[in-house]
Amino acid sequence: MQPFTLNVIKIIQSIPRGKVMTYGQIAKAAGSNRAARQVVRILHSMSEKYQLPWHRVVNASGKLTIPTEEGRLLQKHLLQKEGIVFEKDEQVLLKSYIYDPIEFWEE
């Protein structure tokens, strides 16, 4: 497994309940500022195998971007169960719920 992929998996696994990260934020923390699409690919292909909390990953503006309505509703439901409140219909207020993985890497 590539180091970037391993880093992405570890970072996503570290996102605590009630917090979110963006695709770009994960890519940057994993070592590649411009690899947000790779994060999407990793989430899509490895979430089940590594039991990743995929629902805690949102886009740069805090929106839920899963293509299907069913998927977005599931993601919203899972986040709401963790205490996340939506500012708009499917948008997380990032300044309240964003997770900073720097603390994770310093442990």
C-alpha cells in the first residue's frame, strides 16, 4: 500500500464522533495538497474493508456530496446521530465541527 493511501486511512479513522474533515484537508494532512480526488477514491474503495467513518468526510464548504439522495440522507442521519447540526439542508457548519488532525499526529 502506498504511504499516501495508508496516511489517508489513518487520518479518516482518527476523525472522532461529532467531527468532520474535508476531502482536501485529509489530502493535505496525508501529504498531498492536491489529491482530494484520491481521498474520494480511497473512501469509495476502502471504507468497508477498513471500517472507515466515511460519513465524517464532507466537501470544502461542508456540503454532503454523495451522488445519490439515499446516500446523502444516510450520511446526514449518521452525522445528526453524532450531534452535528446542519446550517442548511445538507451543509455542516465547518467552524463548529471541523477536526484538526495535527493533534492526532502529535500523539
